[in-house]
Amino acid sequence: MSDDNRRELNILDGLIKKKLFFRDSLKCQMDSVMLQLHKHTDYSDEFRYYTNRRMLQDAQMFSYDYASEFSQKMRMISDEIGDGNLMAESRILSSFNMAQACLFVEALDMLKSVDLEFPNVNDSILGLYYFYYGITYQRLAVYVNDSINAKRYNNLGIEMFRKSLDYSKDQGMNNFVLGRVYGRQEKYDVAQKYFEEALKYIRKDDNILYTLANASLGKCFKHQGKHEQATLYYIEATKNDILNAQNSSIAIIDLTEHLFKQYHLTHNVSKYVNIAIENGEFYGMRSQITHIDKIIPDITKEKSRQNAILIVFLIATVSLFFLYILYILFRSEKNLKLLKNHIDLTEKVNSENTLLHGENESLSRANTLLRDSNRLKDAYLGKLLESNCELTNMFEEFAIKADQKLKKSQYEQVQKSIKELQKSFSKKEQLDRLDELLMSMFPTFSADFNALLLPEYRKHEGDTLLTPSMRIFALVRLGITSNHQIARVLNYSYNTILNYRVRTRAMAINADTFEQDVQKIGT
């Protein structure tokens, strides 16, 4: 369905919500007119006649009771006036509301009662007479709905319509008649043109003809397969009925069938079916109620089918929703496990990294100590080589001089030189040389060593002097940890070295880590 037609349907739905308001307004207007005519006895008969005629035009598709009341008064007043044209017109118009209520016998009898031989009956009345005759026969053809009688009544209706063209000069009515004639002959393309031409002349306040022309034009488009145009004219006919409080169900039934068969709009269709039934019951149009009853089972069946599809769709949607929830829960649980594994792995990696970091730091410290030890050993080796060179030079010089003096038989001088050499190689001098060597490598060794001892055991004998225990641990600081090696370097006994180390360790603040602390001096 086009967007334009959807908008028109929305407008129609808005009017339907005001349907009772339009109906009550027209009812109040009719009651008010009836009361005024009853109260004012001084109104002329002619005024009364045309007032009732005007109200009949609005009541013919509003209510059979109101239409009967106004048409009856029209006949009575026309008889009192004695005007043949008014008498004929009142009976012709009275036949329509009878046919509208499916009282076809009464409607035909009313038309037969019209005296066409009355003097001065004008052509417009004759045209109206045959027009309503044609309308009545065609309504009867729809009502009987059997092949033989329907065809006969339809042909009678066409015959009467053609006769009306001989008298009527109303372009709107004449084009409408030709449209109905060709429409009944199923020449819908030709009928369409006449209905379109008719709508150019028919006034909107001519409720009956305007609604019939739009509904008939919609039917022509439908039979030509032009469903969008058909929908538009069906909607226009129905809107006109709602706005003017017309309780005819012709237009709304056509719209209902069209929307159902072409667009399967069961929601709108169900609503319009209820309105059609309400209109039929309000007016008493039994044929239209019967007609709508024929399509209700199809509508109900289609609604059931659509409801079944909707239920299946809802079940499928709910199932998919629950499957999606289960999938989300499964994925969440899986993600939680992955997250937990990731956290555990991260903690393990962090722990291993911490351990590795600690090992790296230990290795770094060991490397630092190793580098320091190597540096100190290199320095110690350099000092030792320098000292050995001095000793070598000294011995070589002593040997040369001693040899010269022995050749000269200067024995006393040789003995004197030997004593001087012994003096140079005394133990104290060697220790002093060692202290000088150690202090050159560790300028603050004495202070740092004392800091590791308990206060009562600390000794301060000068910055350049080392105690025997200091010398022993200075060699330990150089990496010489074997008691035998230390004893040979210092020219002490093994037991002396051992006793010094044990006794000094007992004097330390931290006896367990004392030697490790000594090895860190100067780092």
C-alpha cells in the first residue's frame, strides 16, 4: 500500500473515533427541527415540505425511523398542497429509504403509486423517478444474489437508468447513471470515465450520490487491477459517510473486502467489520449485515492464520532469546575460566619474574663482588710484582757488591752488608709493607672493620696501622680465605690464624655474617 493511502487510512481512523459525535450532532439537529416544526403551527406548508425534504436527504442513510418520519410528512404535506410534482417527488424519495432498509416490495409499491399522468409533472421529476427505480432494482439484484433473478433485476435497473437519461439534465446524475450501466455490463474502463466525470458535478453535500459515485469508481479500479486507486476512492466514500453520520455500510464493506483481499490488513478489517455491523443494526439494513456475515469467516480464518504465525514467531523469538542468553552465560563462564587462568598465569609469571629479579640482583651483586675482587686481586698482584721487583733488584745489587767485596777479601764488609740485608727483611718491616699495601687498596679498612665489632672490642691504633686480626681479615677481603695461605703470607702458624679468626668473629656484632660483611668493605 502506498504512503498516501496509509495516511488516508490514518485520517479515516481519526474520523471513526469521532463517529458517535457526528451521529449525536445530526440526531440533535433532526430532533430540534422536528420540535420546531411541531411548535410553530404558523409555518407555511411549502416551508414545511422543503424543510422535511432537506432533513430527509440527511436521514436517508442515517436512520430508517427518522427517514420514514420525514418522508411521511412530505407525502402528507404534498397531498395537502395538491402539487403533482411535490406529490411525485415525496413518494420517489420515500422509496429510497425503504429500499435502503431492504423493504423492496414496499419500495416498488411506493414507486408504482406515483401518478405520472398528473398534469404538469416536469422532466426533472420523471428523471428522478426512473433513477430511483433503477437504484431499487439494482439493490434488489444484489440482495437476491442468484443468477436468474439477479440478472433480471439488474437488466430492469439498466432499463430504468436509460429512461432517466431521456428526462434528466443533471450532469452529475446522468454520468453516474452511465457509469452504473457500463459497470453492470463489466465494461469497467468505460464506467470509470463516467464516474470520474460525475464527480466533477456532484456536490459533497449530496451525501448519497457522492458516496455511491466514489464507491463505484473504486470498484471500477479494483476490477482493472488498479488497487491503489481503488483503495483511495473506497476511503473517500467511507470518510464522507462518517463525516455526515451516514450509517450506510456500502462503502465501508467495499473498503473492508478490498483491504482484506489485497493487503491482508486484518486489524483494520476487523474494526471496519464491527462498524459495518453496527451501522446495519442502527439503520436496519439486513442485506448489508447478511453480506458482511459472508466474509467474516474468511476474515476470522485469516486472523487465526496470522495469529498462529505470530505465535510461532513469538515462540521462535523467545526460543532464540533463551538460546542467546544460554550462549551468553556459556561464553561468560568460559571467559571467566580464561580470565582466571590468565590471572593465575599472570601471578605465576609475576612470581617467577620476582624470583628471577631477585636472582638477577644476587647475580649482579656477585658480579660486582667478583669485579671488585678481581680489581683488588689485580691491584694486589701489581703491588706484589712491584715489591718482588724491588726485592729482586735489592738481591742483585747485594750479590754484585758481596761478590766484589769477597774478591777483595773484605769479609767484614760482606758481613756488615748481610746484617743490613737481614735488617731490611725483618718481620716487622715486611708487615709494615703489607699494611701499606692493604691500606692503599682499602683506605678506610680500619674504621670499617671496627664498625663491625662490638664497641668494647674496637681498637684504634692509627689510620695506617693494622692489628694482626685486621691483617688476617684484610687478606680475607682480598679473597684469600684459606688459613694455610694466610699463614704463609703473614708468616704465622696455622693455629694462630685459626684462633684469630674464631676469636675475632666472637667479637663481631653479627657473628654469623661477619666474614661476609668483611668481604663487602670498600664496595
